[in-house]
Amino acid sequence: QVQLVESGGGLVQPGGSLRLSCRASVSFFSSYAMGWYRQAPGKQRELVSGITSGGTTNYADSVKGRFTISRDNAKKTVFLQMNSLKPEDTAVYYCNKKELSGSVWNWGQGTQVTVSS
């Protein structure tokens, strides 16, 4: 049973920054592509950013240039640095593996990000 523990969310003003962390209790973490997802109230969960096992990154257009995903395989942790935050970034953020099949592990509790003045 894989456990995903997200942290680092909070309340921040527009233009502010947050750094999210997600630790995965899984063997061979380095072999998995990982992603950060978010779900805003009343909306479907969406993929925000992904990072392959080799470190190649990709981003949704809505966050490109503002968010940076990274990983520390030794710590089995994936990060999301979020800068220039906007109110529309408000959501619960989750991490999970990222596979073409869409297969995911059980979701963690997520971390709430609220961008408001």
C-alpha cells in the first residue's frame, strides 16, 4: 500500500510563493514518473506538472513559467515550487504517479493552497 503525504500548503497573498512537498512510501521511487495534481472546489482534478524518472518536466499552460517541479529520489520526495501565485491557483494539491495508462496509487490527503488577499 503506497502512502503519499503532501505538505507545505497554506494561505498566501496573490503574487506570493509556496513550496509543496510530497513523500511517497514506495520502493523504487526513482523509477516512477511523478505528477502534481490539483482540485479546485466544484472542478475535476487536473494535472499541473509532471517529472519523469529521468528528470524531464512538463507543465500545464496555466502554470508554465510560475511553477517548478523537482524530485529528490534519495528522500522519495517530489516538490512543487509555486511562484507568482494567483487566486485561480486555489485548490487542494496532490501528488501521485503519472502514467500514460492513467493508473494512480491511492490518493493522499492533499494540501490546501489558498491564494487570497
